[in-house]
Amino acid sequence: MQWRGPNRDGRLAWLPDKLPNKSEPVWESVLTAPGLGGVAATSEYVLVSDRELNDTVDVFRCLKAADGKEVWAHRTPAIGNLDYGNSPRATPLISDDRAYLLGAFGDLACVEIGTGKSVWALNVRDEFDATDERKWGVCDSPLIVDGKLIVTPGGKDAALVALDPKTGKPVWKAPGKPTGYGSFIAARLGGVLQIVGHDAETLGGWDAKTGTRLWTVKPERRGDFNVPTPIVVGDKLFVTTENNGARLFAFKADGVIDPKPVATSKKLAPDTHTPVIAGSRVFGVWNRLYCLNLNGLKELYDESTTAFSGYCAAVATDSRVLVVPRSGELILLDATTDEYTELGRLAAFGKDEKGVYAHPAFVGTRVYIRGNSSVRCLELS
């Protein structure tokens, strides 16, 4: 598993028809520091990032999905000072029998998922000569496509790099500009398998086989943080940033994007939150929750409940949307109605919890959610 699920779109196979008013955690595992990086989980393991030794060491903990007991912990010295703390931002990537762990200072490790044994390790910024100042650190979650592990050092000669997942050795390097703060995706668009995401200033697509940059879109307004993840919608691409709003792009037959959006919305313009698609609708949060019609990105309704005033994570099926604000409260919505309709709220933590920034992981009917001081498993069935 990985950031926002198998396709990085926040889509789930199942969400409940309603939420219980109260639910005791199946288990809880205590952590040593607040964290921003998302949780990754399978039916057997749960991976969560942490910090130790007076905020100088990255720790990735592997817990048993059944009971939350620690299987192993992987530690890497990582000293520095970043805005919003020094904890890892990237969600671990679990692929086959290995896990790929990336810290905010660029330390990347490949370990055996069952034992935590290190297979290889490197620092992506040092290895590929990235020299830009990263006030929020390395944020993008590693991606596997076409048998290659994709990372984005942002070096002049290695803006994007494809590594051999087994050895960590470079397969190709793509020159370019410093990277943004968002995660990349892989998709076949316009008939071409490509890697899509933001550098510090533009949106782009890179050929997955060679690393050749296929296209570039320069936004109308400069200065985006470029955090939200692009979303593939059929044969189109949905993108949103804080200065340029939401945009829906089409592609030409050669895999090159049409730089003129087929639809736009200035209202939905989150700086860090990534929206979700539910059926023919877009649900996203920017100071309030917006529901847009995917065809034309016209607003159907909005809701200004306090929970939606700050950062939120979101997942969806065709008929349900589940939003998780910083309080850790799970808010279930009916995605099919023409007005805001809640189907229940469930508090994952106590009333004083205000630090849920890590994206939860969902496996079957369970959710694994990280707060300021612990990770909890909740049963939603």
C-alpha cells in the first residue's frame, strides 16, 4: 500500500452506510512524537513514522495489524530544523515483500517488510546533488511504476530519478528544476504511461520508461506550494492548487496534455488538502467543504462546518465520502444528494486532539489513524 491507496486517488472499495456514535479502538499503540507522514497498511502490517532522541532520529515502526504490537522499528539519524516539525512527511510504500521509507531530510531506506532488515539505503538529496532550500523538507511519497522506484530529489541533473527497487541503483535521471511538495502519480494518459506531478513551478508529465519530459503546464498565477496530488479521472487529469484553483485537463493522442483546461473552479483551491472523486462529483476542502459537479466543475453546494476550516484528509466510494479533520473526527457524508448530508460522526481520539495531519490507512472495514501521540485501529463495520 501507499499514499492514498493503490491508485493514489483516495478511492476505497467500501465505506459504511452510517457510522456508530461511539467505537472503542480495536487497539492503540503509543508513539513518542507528533507526526505528519501518512499511515500505510496491509492486512498483516501497519507502518507509521515517528521521531526519537530529542527529535534527532527518524523512526518507522511496523505494527501487527491484528493487535498493534511492534514487529520492528527502523531508525535513521536525521538532524535538522524544518517548519512544522522534523518528522517524516512521506507515506511509506509497501510493495511485494519490501517497504520503502523516506524521511523529511531525504533519507530513503528499503527494508524487508516482515523483519525490518535493511536491504539498501541512501539520501536522495545528497546522492543526486539537490541544493535548494527545503523549508518543509522532502514531502513526496515514493512511487513504483513500470518496475521502477520513482523519487524526486530536485537536483539540476536529477529532478526525477528512477531507481532499481531491489538495489537502489539509478535506472534513469531526468534533469529539471527543484521539486514541489506533492506526491507524483503514474497513469496511462493519451495512450502513454507517464509519471505526473509538480516541480517547484510547473505541472509536468515524464515518460515512465525513459524519464523524458513529455509536457509542461505553467500556471496562470505563480507561487503555488504544489502540495495536492493530481487525480486521474478517466482519460483526464484533475489538479488543484491554492493560487490557481481546480482544473480539469484533457490529453492528446500522443500523451501530451492540452494546456487549456476543459473546466475550472476558483473556489476549490486548497494549499495542502487533496480532494476526492465520488461518482460524478468532486469533494474538497478549502476553508469549507465544496461539492462540485465533475462535468464543468460547477458548485453544487458548500458547507462551512467548523471541522472543515483547516486541513482535512478525505477518501471516497461512488456513494460515500469520509472526511477526517485535524481533530481526528471521522465525518461520513452521502455523496449522492444535492445538499450536505451527514451520515454520522465518530471521534477517533479525545476532545483535546488537534494534531491529526497524517493520512489514515483503510484496509477492509478497519481504519488506522495517527494522532499526536498514538496510532489507533478502529472497526467501521
